[in-house]
Amino acid sequence: MNPTDARSRAAFSPEKMKKENLFDSPRMFVDVHGLLPGQAQKVHVHDDADKVVHCLSGEGIVTIGDAEHPIRPGEVTVFPAGLAHGVRNDGAEKLVLLVMMTRPT
Amino acid sequence: MNPTDARSRAAFSPEKMKKENLFDSPRMFVDVHGLLPGQAQKVHVHDDADKVVHCLSGEGIVTIGDAEHPIRPGEVTVFPAGLAHGVRNDGAEKLVLLVMMTRPT
């Protein structure tokens, strides 16, 4: 995939968090997720895939296992396989995330 | 991995491009690469791994197959398995890249 300004690919929906796919293969995918204030991806688990979440703009909260952490632009979080995780936009601005996840093998 | 400011983890060496590892698993790794002006990662191929390169600061040139493209902060490039690729810092500033690559299965 040629160089792409990831943040400009963000999309939003008043109904729920919006996912835009940039790249997909049998090994991994790359998405841009757009969350309006108050929106969230509920806590869930991938038993056999690692997920990397890079905050591109806005602010939010990630859940990793039993802990919560604030995220800000430029910060990278990794959710390893088997660990419960989630993210929510508790701020006043749009939250844009670059998300990469491996595929189960 | 808890939220981490990726750019602040960049390191540099006058000898060659410097790699700092942030996360490693049987499925993938996350690195920060620091390239001083004039430094490069030569064109090479991974037959069975996809690589994502996110430019965090500085400017450079990526090679994808037979094509070259400039990269700027915020731009994401994907090098799919099997495609020759490389990157070089042809600018005047330090180049910092967030690099995620899948592991061969």
C-alpha cells in the first residue's frame, strides 16, 4: 500500500464506532477507527491475535486486562492475544485510531 | 504493552539505522526505527511477512517494488509479503518510523 495519510481516512457514524480498512491479507489487517465522543469498542478478547492501537488524534481510555489507561496522540498500545481489552472516547473531540491486528494462524 | 509515546523511544547511531523494540511475540513485533540523514534500510524482501511503516517525524523515501514514494509524518505504508522494499532518509532531519511486522507462520 502506497504512503497514505492515515488520519485523513477516518470516518464517523452517529450510530457506532466506524471502521475503515486500509490493508488486508491472510497475515494481518490495518484499519482506521473513528469514535465520536461517548462511543466505545467494548471489552473483548482475541485468543490468538495481537492488536496494536496507535492514537492519531483525540483522547480516550484503553482497558487492558483489569487496568485502564488514558491515551493521547502519538501513543501506541499493544493488546496481546488472550488479554481482555477495549477503548472508549471519553473526551470532547473525535478519537482517531490506527489499528493493526494479526490474523489467527 | 501500556500506552507508550512511540516517537520518544527513537534512538540513533552514527554507524547505521537504529532499531528499538517495543513489543515482540510469536505473531508480530513493534519497533521504532531511527535514521539519521543519509541512512537507509536497503531494499530487501520478506517472503512470508507483511510490514507496516508509519512515519512519525522527518521525511524520507520508501521503495516498493520498482517505485519510490516520499513519506511524511502521519503517512502509513504497507510492504506486503514478497515485495521488495526499503526506506532511506534523504532529508535534513532525523527520520523516525513506527514499524510493525508479522512473523512467518
